[in-house]
Amino acid sequence: MMSEQLHQAKQPVSAVLAGPYGHPFHPIMVTVPIGAWVSSLVFDIASHLVEDPSVLTAGSVWLIAIGVIGAVLAAMLGLLDLFAIPTGTRAFRTGLIHMSLNLVVTAAYAVNFGWRHAGYGQSGAVAGGPLTLSVVSLCLLGVSGFLGGKLAYRYGVRVAEETVQAEGFTAAGTIAHES
């Protein structure tokens, strides 16, 4: 039963939508919101260090928007990966917590975008409220990323099975034998 559940969690629900076996799309797509949101925080901080922060504050707003759009796309792909995990397992519970945190973070960044967009075009560094919201959101994203790593690296969700992985550790031209 356990090996059947483990095998199920490694297979895509739809290879076309979620990525083929051993190559899930979700981990690739999450780099968009993570990169955009980290960059937006760098712009936020830098806006307090330069003489004319207007370009940085405007850039930060649009980086947040790019991150929200990327997060929505990543969430759709992640949901497909979650469907591959058998319910009632530790991996499934971890996936639900990971998903919930990501939804909270995405909602927080959407609020942050609206907050900043309302004052778009005003000169000055990023205000303390939106900056604090970005820091808190990014911290939550870090916790969620830790859980995503646990899903992949500890539980092996959507990662190739160990026998397939072993092929990478055989000498070129030889065939891996199961023990």
C-alpha cells in the first residue's frame, strides 16, 4: 500500500499540464514570484538610500504585480501536484499547509499592490506600512518554501523514483541492477 501511494505521488496528474514524470513545472514556475518579490523588497530598501526613489518605488509596485501573476500560475500547477498526493498522508498535510501559506502570501502581496497602486506616482521612498507587509510576506514565503522543499526532498513528491535516480550513479555504458 505504501509503495503504491509513493508511486502515485511521483506521477503527474496530467503530464501536459503539470509537467512530465521527473520534470514538474511547479518548482520552475515558483521562481517568478520569489524572484519578483525579493527584488521588490530590494527596491523598497534601496528607495530609502537614494536621492530620487521614484523609479525604485514604481519598479517595486510592478515587481509585486508580476509576482502575484506568477504566483497564481504557480498555484494552479502546484494544485495539480497536490492532487497526486494520497490524502491522509503526512505529505498531503504538508502540501495543504504549503498551499495555504502561499495563498496567504499571494493575498498579502495583492493587498500590498493595491495599497501602493493607490498612491502610485507620488514621490518619496516606500512607506513603512507597505515595506513591513513585504517583509512579513517574504518571511511567510520562506516558511512555505521550506515546506515545499520538504515535499520534494524529504517526501519525494513528483521526484523520480529511487530506481530511476540510481541510473545517474552508474558508470556510462553500464546498466543499473536492482539489489
